[in-house]
Amino acid sequence: MNTNDSPARPSAIQLIVQHLFRIALPGLREGAKSIGPPAPQLAPSASPSPLERSEHGRPRRAGSLRRTAAASLFLLAGLAPVAAQAQSITYTGALTEDPANDGSVRGIITATLSGDTFASNVVSAGHVSVSNLPTGLTAVLTRISDTAVALRMTGSATAHADANDVSDLTITFTDDAFVNETAANVSGSSKNDIAIDFDDPSSITYAGSFTEAAANDGSVSGSVTATITGDTFAAASSGTTAAGVSASNVPTGLTAV
């Protein structure tokens, strides 16, 4: 019998390339746009092979696995792999005490993700948390889109003077917060310098006095000045008359100006 008629067995390199191609197909479809026609459709692997596990034996996340396999195939073909988009979270917004100066906090901090998608249960399953909260405040997290999570506060801080400002409020996303990546590969997955700005209560001090004129005729001289700290008086509504202020218990015959 002529053994040359038997089908040739694939080499180890061929088997590796075939395997890499199957698991890298999503990444190759994007990368191939810049170097040639789209890759052929292949059936997915029936079950994970040892190559789909990390060196510690744990399954790799899909995004990292596809990029690794795609890069390997490009190198085997002598082509430069297409750079993957960097994953990062940026934070916008501010948290400040309400003008009522009662310890409640207004404002929203929005965490915006680039290069990946937040898991649908990122909030409900506890894949994001907030720490270093002032006593009396509760953090409320909301997934407002595939790429944005909002943070706001409810309640009232027990200590809310200006000296009680917070500069280390911390928000942390875990690995399961992301569809493709691990937290370690997402810049900004933890932020530990979010601020809450409290204010001292406003206060008014008074200086001056009134005395009867030397003629002893019931007329009065002198003045009393009210100085506000931590706020601003409203503009005069007409002429030089201050808005929202009045004087009472004025002796008959005198007029407060």
C-alpha cells in the first residue's frame, strides 16, 4: 500500500494557528479592515482548551483572550497587530453642601467608561462600592448607561462644618463591573480623592450703639452695623433700603432707617 496516499496529519504549529484563529475571530474582524478582506467564518470551539486559561488555571476574560490570540496570529503572519483601545474611567462633577447648611449634599459625580462596557448588574450585584463616607450620608449609585455610573448622596452629615471637608471619598469597581476587562486593566477603576465641600454656618455680628442727643430732646444719634459672615446680603430692593430686614420695638416718635 502506498502510504503517500494517506492524508497528512496537521503539524503542531498548524493546530495552534487553527485554535488561535477560532478564539481570535472577533478581534481579527476589526483588525482585518485595515489590512485586507474580512476573515472567513469559522465554527467556535466546542469547549475551552487549556490555552484559554491563565497560568494560574483560571479562565481568561474574553477581551484579553481575543486580543492575545489576535496579536499572536498577526505576528505569525508577519503583520503588525492593530492597537487596542485603552480602557479608562474619567470622573466629572462635584459634591457640595446644600445652601441650607443642614449637612445634606447636592451634586453628582459621573464615572464615564471608555473602551469597555459596564456590566448590566454593576450596581445591583455590588460590583462598585463607595468608602470613607461621612457619618449620616448614604451613597446612591446608578447605572445610567452602558458606559456611565452616577454617584449622589442622601441623608445629612452629622459633622458638616468647613473643617469637616472630605478629600478621600473612594469609589472602587471590581473585575465583574466590566464586560471584557479586569479592573487592573482599566485606568481609574478606583479613585480615592473625591471631595465633599462643607460650609460653616453663616453668622451676623453687630457693632455700634444709639445715644440721645446732648440737647436731651428725644433725638438719637449713632448707628449699629450688622456684618454677615459666610453669605451675602441680598441687593437693596429700592433706594438704600436693605431687602428682607426690619426693625421692631422702636420707641414712639423715632423711625428706623
